[in-house]
Amino acid sequence: MALNKIRRLDRNSFGITLPKDDLRVEGLLDENGELRDDQHVHIRHVGDGEWTLERIEDVELS
């Protein structure tokens, strides 16, 4: 089981690193290993110490 560290991003948020290989499998990286366009995910807390991530396509930002 791979472990990912929780890191402080700024005063109000933290982030978790997603492995590039996993992003590549999902087709989210281009041929240079960079993210394709903007990517959005919905993060849902489902229980004690458990979250789910769901990639959201067609996001309309106001």
C-alpha cells in the first residue's frame, strides 16, 4: 500500500499528492507528463478517516 503525505498548501487548505502514474492511467496527463487542461474533483468524507474522490467533467465556473 502506497502512502501519501498530507501537506499544507496555504493558511486555509491542505493537499494530498496523487501519483503521476495513476493520473496517466486516467488519461489526465499529456505526452509531456503535464495535466491536460483544468481538472476538478469532488472530495466527499464518507466515514472516520475515509474519503472518496470523483473526477468531475464539464464544470461550469461562475
